[in-house]
Amino acid sequence: MDDPSFDKSQFVKENVEATGFNPGLIVLLVVGGLLITFLVGNYVLYMYAQKTLPPRKKKPVSKKKLKREKLKQGVAVPGE
């Protein structure tokens, strides 16, 4: 093994190239790709919904609350 013609660095380089990607890197790329796809898809759906869906209707204000607000502001409530 101590043969000077045997170069360890060359052996290591060839061995790394033969194995390909690190499995951890593959998992990271797959999970990252799925996450980015999910986020971009949600954004596209959100923009589509903003353009096509009608605006949400506001909840109807109860007459009691309306009277209370008008009295606070000092405005005469109609029908009294």
C-alpha cells in the first residue's frame, strides 16, 4: 500500500464521482422542490381567486348594534 505510484487523492476523486449525488442532497432537493411547488401553486390559485371570485359579502350588522352606534354618534335613529 505504500507504493508511491498509488495516488490516494485520485482514488478518492474517482470513488466520489462513481457514487453520484449524496443521498442527503437528493432528499433536500426533492423536499425543497415540493415546498416551492406548493407555495407557487398556492400563490397562483390566490391570484386567480382574487380576479375571478366575487368579493365576500360583509356580515349584516344587527339593528341593536346600529342603534347603539347611532346613539353614540348623536344621530337620530330612523323609526323612533
